[in-house]
Amino acid sequence: MSTIGIRSVVVGSVLELVLDRPERKNAFTSAMYSKLTEELNQAAQRKEIATVLIHGEGGNFSSGNDLKDFLETPPSGTDAPVFHFLTAIATFPKPIVCAVEGFAVGIGTTMLLPADIAYAADTARFQLPFINLGLVPEGGSSLLLPRLAGSKAAHEMLLFGEPFDAHAALQYGLINQIVEQSKLLEFARQRAQLLATKPRAAVLEAKALLKKSSEPELLNHMRVEGEAFIKRLRSPETTAAIQGFFARK
């Protein structure tokens, strides 16, 4: 099934959610966030689904927010579709595997943090350009990234907003493994299917235990980030930065 830039298909016990907007490097729209949230909420209740695999179409994971859509339907509160999606991925009770190739920009990188397992192609390129647009980090990244990568590396990634490659992402703990691009999707599918064969109740309980101490703190931090993000979005500095982005384009 394909709709509004999201394609979903069930293969065995794995739900594949495909970011399917290749003409825009799978840039997220509000409608895509809403659809992904709906798919995750339904998958959480579907007994036949054991694992979710998220990947992109057309050689990219995601180039982040579609800024045109973002400006036309900006988040006005923490109940906006983007924040519902981030909450859904952070609280999803079953394992989430991500397969990353090409661009993984903004939320294309931050969504890997609350996800459980991520594999990347050797050609993947990551970036957290929030500061460059006059914005602040989202998705719990200002909490989770220092814990994964260390404080100094997190400050450099988030304050400079410069791109980095898959080897740096592996060093920082953003991904589990680097895979040759031509083999990435098949490898991720095999891993997701293998995970789906594990004793399900044990997997669910193990994931719940892994997240138990950190999830309440993460959700609260995501709320604080969201409020700061919305405040920045309304600022003249951010307006000028985004207009400058479109002027350069």
C-alpha cells in the first residue's frame, strides 16, 4: 500500500515502512508524519507484526523536513504531527530497525536515536543542521546524542551542523554497522526477519527493560525541545535563516 509519500508492506512478521518520495529525497511532510504515526500505532496492536523496518526509496533515507511544507503548515504546538511521530517512535513497544543510505538529514538522523537498531550504507551522509536554520535540536537528540557520542562530539555535531559520514556515525554510536550500499537493504531485511523469529514476549519485555529508566526522561525532554523548537520557529532569526536557505537554492 502506498500513500502520501509512505509505502507500507508486510513481509512475514516484519512491517516495512518505506519513505517513498524520492523526487524530494524523501523529505518529510506533515502528512507523512501523520501516516507514519498511524502505521506505528496500528503495528503496536497487530499480533502478527514482530518487527518494523524503516528505509527510504530512491537511494536516500531522508533529507529532513520539506521546508516548503514546513512553512505552509508549521507546527504550532507540541501536538503537531512531527511531535506525534517522534513520540510514537520513542514509545513503540516492538523493535525498530532502520536502513540508512544516501542523505539522512535533520530528523533523518535524529529518528535513529530512539529507534533500536540502525544499519547504514558506506555512502550514507548524516547532518544535524538545526542551528544553520535558526532552530534547536529535536527528537530527544540534545539528550541522547551526548550519551551516545560524548559531550564534546555532540556539541560539535549540533552547534556546527556539519555533515559527517557513516564511519563517524558508527564511531558516535548512531548506527550498529556499515554495509556495502548494494547489500544494505537485503542485509537489514535479513536482520529484521531474524529478530522477528526470536521469542516475542521475551523480546518485548527485554526492550521494555532497556527503555524503562530512560523513556520518561526522554519524553519529557522531547516536550521541552518541542516547545523551544516552536519558539525558535516564530523568531525573526529563524525566518531570515530559512529565507536565506531558499535564496541559496
